[in-house]
Amino acid sequence: MVEKTEMPEKKRFFAEGLAKVFKIDTKRVVLAIVCVVLLILGLFSYDIIEPDERGVSVTLGEISCNEPIEPGIVTHLPFVTKIERFSVVPMTYEVKFSVGEDGAITKDMQTVGSTVVVRYNYDEKRIIEIVQKYRKSKIIEDAMRDCIKASLKEITGKYSIYDLIANQQDITQQLSEVVLRRMQDNYPIQINSTTITNFDWAEDFDRMIKETANRTQQVKQAEQEANVAAAQAQKKVREAEAERQAAEEFAKAEVLRAQGEADAQKIRADAQAYEAQKIMANMNAMRAQWEYNINLERAKRWDGKEVPDAAYVVPGTGAVVPLTTK
């Protein structure tokens, strides 16, 4: 009997110990649950719109704002309202049209392919329209592809295949104007640029172009060789002409030099002749002076009868002249 009473007491003691260990504070549990719920609600009650984004608030599937939401922190009802964000950063759309069904036909009935690159961005003032009609950007890109394809075929048909590359800038300008007008007016986007980066054509025509280019290169090479030969011939002609002119100038110089020497000899001869004339004139003058002096001396010595024998010394010369009368 003693053993039977001890067993229930042990069980009761064990149960009380477990109750103390696992005792639950109801107030604390409720408070913790409320804090967690508030934290979750706080985390899901705001969004951050980046500087390159615009937002649209959607409440229970319907748009609940009249204007796009500008960058910054936006609060909203958690789990009921969500903010859809759209980047306004320019995007690049590249479309390739192969030679075939998608290719454009030129004026001379050649099929060409092309690669077109369009850079665009969402119009931030029409972001709400994107949410309403174009949630998937593929809708806009598909429309852009169809627009480019139709416009490119229309424009390419005005040119022959040989004129495409030469007029690529003009074709690109026309395509850019058409895409800008059709897409920007009908869709909430802004077209920044449209560029044709490549034209492609059939292999047969490509081979023909290469052959034509090779023949053209050969013709140009032959023309260059002919130009070089002509230039060399002209150089020789110019050299011969220069040599002829040099010879003529040398001959003229020789003639002038000979003429100068002849003139110099003539001047020297004239000078010598002039000197001889002066000497002769001096001698004649001296002779006349001698005769005058002699006659003068005779006249001095004459007594009316005869001139006595005498001699006269010429002044300055030492010459002795006899003064005799025969």
C-alpha cells in the first residue's frame, strides 16, 4: 500500500516540474506577435523610386494615381497597393532582317537584308499609359519591328542596290523620320536615334561585287602605273627643259662676259690712244715752246746785222740748242 501511494506523488511532482519549465507567458507571446506583424506591415508599406525610375500605384488591380510617381520614398497600403516601377533609362532595340522574305527589294529588283538599331526610352509623362496598355515591352518592340520593316521596304524601293551604300546616310535619315513619327505618336516612348548599321545581300551578288571590285582595282592600278609613267616622262621633259634653259643662260653669260672683255679691251685701247695723243700733244707743245724760245733768244741777240753764235739750254730738260746763223 505504501508503494502504491508513492507512485502518484512522483508523477504529480514530475508534472509540476514540467509545467514550471514550459510555463508560457501569454502576454509576452501576444506582444511579440503584434511586433512581428507591425514590422512586416511596415516593411511592405513603402517603396523607393530610384532617380532613373518612375512609379505607378496599383490598388487591387486598378491604377490609383493620376500622375506618375516621382523618385523618392512612397508609402502605400501593404498587400493591397503595390508600386510598379518603370525605368526611363534609354534602351537599345536591334532588329535584323535577313535576305529573303523579310528583306527589302531595291529598284533594280535585288533583295537586301539589313540591321537596324533603335535607341528609345519610355516617356515619363505617359508611364500610366504603359501600365494600362503595354505592360509587356514586347508589344512595343513588335510594333517597332513591323514599323521598321514596312518603312525600310518603302524607302529601299527608291534606290538601286548600287546606291544603297552611297546613300546610306540619306536612307537612315528617312527611316529615322518615319519611325519617329509613327512610333512616338502612337506609343508612350521617345525615339532618340535610328541607325542602319549594315546592309546584306545574296551571295551571288556579293561574289559579283567582289569581282567588280577586283576589276576596278586592276583598272585603278593600271591608271596609277600610267600616271606614274606620265609623271616620270614629264619629269624628264622638265629636266631637259631646265638643262636647255641653263645652257641658254650660260651662253648668255659667256656672251656678256666676252662682250665685257671686248668693251674692256676697247676702253684700254682708247685710254692708251688718248694717252699717246696727250703725249704727242705735249711734245708738240714743247716743240712749239722750244721754237718760240729759240726765236725769242735770237731776237734778243740780233743787232741788225747777224745773230752771234750761241747756244740755248732748254729749261727743265738740259737740252742744248745751238743758236747759229747760216
